Amino acid sequence: MTSHNTTSLAQQNATDSGTRRTRGRFLRFLLGTVELLLVAALSMLFVDQVTTAALGVLDLTRLLLRPEGVAVVMTLDIILGTVLWMLSRHRTTRSIVAVSVAVAAAFAVPLVPFWFEMITATDAVMAGHVFVVPAIALTVALRPAELGPVRSVGAILDSSASGSRLVLNRVARRWPTVLALLLTFGLLLDPTVVPAGILALLGFEYLIIGTARRQFQNRKLLAIHIAGALAYVGLAALTLVVDPFAGGLLIAVGWILHAGWDIALHRANVVVWRWYAELCAVVDIVVGLTILVALGS
């Protein structure tokens, strides 16, 4: 009887262990897929404004009149940002190529029935967007060790990476800067004076985040941020009582000075995440400089 119970217990433990491993694999697959799909969507959203502007400068907007052209542009929109993110996550070159091919195939496959007049151009483009989801999911399923939430494989290969890969890795480590430039791309193309009220938000931004992250155990640090928040509220109020040109200058100065605040927090690694401080510093500088350009034009 004891032997039978021991055997049953061992079998049960083995079954439970197998179930946990299966759940673990599925969870890694799910997390890896969701991460890439989210990055792909954000890349398509932010990079598209750059590719659209580039097509305009090159007088190639006519390419967007055909589904083949739209497929190429959408593929580039997704791949450029996704590759940058994968580099920052130390993914292997093989996995980066695999994801890029999967995205390209997702947009290319619907073109075949379009060429045979089985579907419309609009259907072909829409199908391409839909096919990206299973294409990325299948790629993650085929390369779980390389595309899951764990980065061990890519980290090992970094030491023997080629010269071009090392250069790309350096660029990828500055992904907050790239994202900031994408977020402010519209202002770079069309400089304008942003509303003064945003200065008040800038002042309280780090006070709110730091409080949420419990970063203000140091009373002096808290006092500095309270004073900074009040100063920015005062600066925003001041812009309302001076002439528009002077108000615009004050707004520009406020944004540029805030970049110094960002840099200080980035170096000290306090209050906010370092990537966030880097992103904000670039945004602040771009916004401040484009306001000055708008005032001078």
C-alpha cells in the first residue's frame, strides 16, 4: 500500500510539474507576443509621420495610391521601430530578421489575391494589418527562447557582435531620445508656441511621479520639487500678463530650463526612471527651440 501511494504521489508531482512548465511556456509566449505587438503598433503610429514626410519631400506620395506602396510603407513603419526596440532588448540578429520577415510577409501575402482581382485594394491593405498579429505570434512561438521576456540569449551574443551590430546597439540604447524625436516630429515640421498652461503641468510632473514612486523620503528633495512646481505655476501666470512675444519667450525659456531639471534627475537617478528623464529632456529642448523658431518666423 505504501509503495502504491508513493508511486501515485510521484505521478501526481510529475503531472503538476508538467502543468507548471506548460503554463510557464504559454505565459512567456503570451508576454513576448504582446510586447512585440504593442511595440509594432506604436512604431507604426510614430514612424509613419516620418515616412509620410519623407515621401512628400521625395515627391513619392503617389506610391500610397497603390496597395503595394502602402504595404511597403507600413512594413517599414513597423520594422524600423520594432528593430530599434529589439536591439535595446538585446535580441539576437536571427530573431530580429525573423520578426522583420514575418511583418513583411503579413503585408505581402494579401497582395496575391489582389493581383488576381479576388479582393479590393482596401481589403488587401486591411488584411495586411490583421495578418501581422498571427505572423508575430507564430514567430514568437517558433523562437520562444529568443523572443520571450528573458533576454539571456541576446545578452550572450552581444560580446561577439559585429561592428555594425555594435553601432546599432549604441543607437538602440538611446531609444528614449529616438522616441522623443518622434513625439515632437510634428513640431519640428511646423514650429508653434505651445499653450502656457502646460508649464504648470511641467512643474508638477515630477512632484506627482516622485510621490507615486515614494521618492521623497528626503525632505530637502521634496522641498526642491515643491518650489520648482510653484515656480512653474508662477511662470505660467506671468506669461498671461505680458505681451504675446514676451510670453512666448518665457514659455520657451521654461521648457528649456526644464531640460536641466530632467538632466539632473537622470544623473542622480532619483524621482523618475532614467529613460523617462532622458526622453523628457529631449522633448523639452525640442519644444523650447521650436517655440523660438516660431517666434522668429
